[in-house]
Amino acid sequence: MKKFNACPASTSSSRQAALLELQQLSFSLVDLNLFLDTHPDNQQAVNDYNQLFQQYWEAKAAFEMQYGPMNNFGHCPASYPWSWINDPWPWDRGGSV
């Protein structure tokens, strides 16, 4: 049985670290969003959400500048020739299945 290493040590380790940071920020934003649904007047939670939102967009922009778009539409202009399918998908870990 092949063992799967969730964080393989390779040249893609910085890519994996950047992707993990985005996942952590995204999780925190969803969590705060749910909290604010039931506590809309919590000023500290709104401040935390806005701060994390800014961190998320900065980290996402940095990731996309270095590794390519995370979505196939919306926030990144297309390059020529069309290269969306040439980059690894965000969930790809570079190993074989």
C-alpha cells in the first residue's frame, strides 16, 4: 500500500505552504462569518473579519502571481496562449495517483 505524505518535501513545499495559509485564512473567515450571523453587533469580530479578509486577498494575490490563478474565472485576466490547464490544480500535490 502506497503511503501518502500530506506535505511532501520537494520544490513545491513553498507552494504547499502558501496554499495551506490560504486554506487556514479561508477557514477563519468562514468561522467568523458564521459567528457574525448570530452576533452582528460584535465590533471586535467585524474588525477581525476585515483584517483576515485583507490578509486573505493579499495572500491570494501573491499565490496567483507566483503559481497562477486559483479559479478559472473572475479575478485573473487570461494570458495568451491559454494556459489555465497547464498549471497544477490547487489540490494537486504533484504525486501520481
